[in-house]
Amino acid sequence: MSNESAASAIDRLLRALLPDIGDDVVIGQHEPLSHFGLDSLGMVRLAMQIEQQFEVVFPDGFLTPESFATPATIAAALATLRPDLETAS
């Protein structure tokens, strides 16, 4: 992975997955992603992209709406699997 922080990578992946989010829209770290249209299928797609990007595998217990509720909860789940990553934005 490049020098891009995990938070920045998550933001980039979210914007690619949810194209209705304009570049001028700020996705707050504690903003519910359901407000931006993330549904269960999108959550699975996002999980797969994160697994590929960060070379991790989410255990079944992590694949919950709560783990993917906000950028902060995604970063927390990722930090559990990859504590070596910089997850702050």
C-alpha cells in the first residue's frame, strides 16, 4: 500500500462504491453510511475491496452492519486486523 492512510483509502473506496457522493461532500468519521446509500450488498462489496486493498480477511463476526456503520467503525475493525496501519484521517 502507498503512504495513503487507511482512513483516506476507506473514503476513496466509499466514493467509488457510492457514486452519488460528490467530491464536495464531506463524509464524517461518525456519519452513518446508510445516509449515503450504503446497503447490505454495498457493505459486502466494500468489505471485499478493503480485504483486497489491505490484504486482510474479515472474520464472519466482523461482517455486520455495526462494523460497517460509519467510516470510524470500519477503521476500528480494520485496525483490529492490521494494528500496523495508520487509521486516523
